[in-house]
Amino acid sequence: MYEMFMGPWEQSIAWDSGAISGQVRFLGRILETVKMAGKTGEKTSPLLAAKLKTLVARVEDGVLNQKFNTSIAGLMEWVNAWRAEG
């Protein structure tokens, strides 16, 4: 995930093992958010549902065009919106 987030797939990047911790924290936030959502049982707002549809399109485009960094950035933005709604 770190390598895919750092830039376009064909671009060379300098390895920074310290930056991997940011990806680990992000995955932890996803897990924490999913656990909280499962406990509350609240319905998703229409705004967040619309943002999810946009995210799906963005991820699909990123995968098809091997621009995984934009897919991951979109996922990060959506998780932040989800947590803010929380």
C-alpha cells in the first residue's frame, strides 16, 4: 500500500521505512471506524453514500489506469469524511 500511495506506479520513489507507519495508522483508523459503525447501527447519510459512489468510480479509474495513488488518496478522503460524520 505504501508503494502504491507514493506516486504513479511507473515512477521511482525513494524508500522511506518511516513513512510505512502512516499507512499502518490509516489501516488502524479504518478498522476502528468499522468497529464503531458496527456497534452504533446508524444508517449512512445520503451525503456519505454519494461520496461512496464517487469513491468507487475513482478507485475503478485508478486501478484501470494503474494510478493506485489516486485510489488510495480517495479512500483516505472518504474514511476521513466517514469518521467526521461519526
